[in-house]
Amino acid sequence: MLGPDRYVTRLADVPHEHLEELGFRGLIVDLDNTLMGFRQTELCVDHLAWCERAHERGFKMVMVSNNFTARVTGIANQLRIPCIPNALKPLPFGVMRAMKMLDLPRSQIAVVGDQLFTDVLSGKMCGLYTILTEPIEAKDFPITKVFRFFEKLMLPERPAP
């Protein structure tokens, strides 16, 4: 239930072609430490380009984040994707809303995020394929640091992508 279906170092390392081969057309993407660092205000060029390529290839995307509305909507607008802020992951309700927005069968949706106990767990509770990334930086919310401790116990060493 908790193990991700795939590991990658960072979002930009998720090949669009591989997602297409697996039949995915919709992506639910986390914000903090997945798309950009926890306190960063600018998207890195690689992740911006990755999202642009996803648009060009016809992927539907929704950003689902536990962060506050202003930060999440600002980045989502920059990426031209809808978002669900204040999602309260790992509760599945934000991911369920994103699934409804994507309007695709669950077999065509993948979740990408940096946390086992929020992103992966909420995706798994909804029956979705999950991709776990390494966090972009070590800075996190205090509660996330607690989750990271338990994550290391569950996944002492992340396998190579």
C-alpha cells in the first residue's frame, strides 16, 4: 500500500514517453519539494520545461498541494494548470477532486510527489500509480520532518530509478 510504483531523482527525470507507454494521460503533481523547493519562489528551468513538454504531448495536469492558496495558485497559473491548495494529504479528498478535474479513468492517472506519507499514500488510497521523487531541498514544514523520519524507516534506501 505504501510503496511507490516508481522512484526518480526529480520530476524532470520522469520521461513523458514512458508515461505514455504505460497509458497515462493525466498527472497529479505536488508542489513543494517536487516542482520547486519549499521556500523557493521561482520554478527551476528543468521543471518548467518538463511541464511545458507535458502540455505539448497532451497530458492533463492538476497540482495538489497542502500549501496555502496564494502560493499554490500563483505557481499553478504560471504553469497553466488547475490546482487544489490546502489539500490535507494524505486524506484522499484533494486527489479525488483532482481525478474529477482530469476526467480520466484512474488507470490513466499518475501521482508525482516527494513524500511517502502524503503524496504516495493519498495516491495509493485512490488506486493510482505513484512516482516518488527525491525532495529538492532539505527544508520542510516541521511536521514534514517527522514524516521524513518515518519515511526513512519505511524506505531505508531508495532504489535507483
